[in-house]
Amino acid sequence: MSSELPTIEFIGADGVRRELDFQRSPHAPWRALLVEREETDGEMRHVGTEQLRELHVDGEPVTAVTLVDGFEGP
């Protein structure tokens, strides 16, 4: 399948560690999901998931896959 999607980790001004994990949608790999986590009591906990219509990294679209990749699966 096409290149991996990025995971971004950061600590905000409030001191909380957060993670934004971009993933391919399992049943529609041409779409992306944003999975958000934040550190609570020393553990990363799921905050939410959002389906994205578009995702660009450094100005380039990164969610498109070929038809062959889409039918081959993970």
C-alpha cells in the first residue's frame, strides 16, 4: 500500500502530551481517519476519531491509493 500516514506527538502550552495519529480508513483506504489521544495519569487515552475528507502533508495529498492497493487490503 502507499506510504504510511504521519503520527504527530506534541506537548501543548497546558503541559498535556497529545498525539494525532492519521490512519487509512480500513474499508476505504483512499480516505483517512484522525485518531486523537492525550496523556492522562501517565497513560495515553483515546479522545476521539474523525473521518477526514482530505489530508495533505507538506502540501501534497497523501490519502490516494491505487485501485490495486485498494483491493489487495492490508
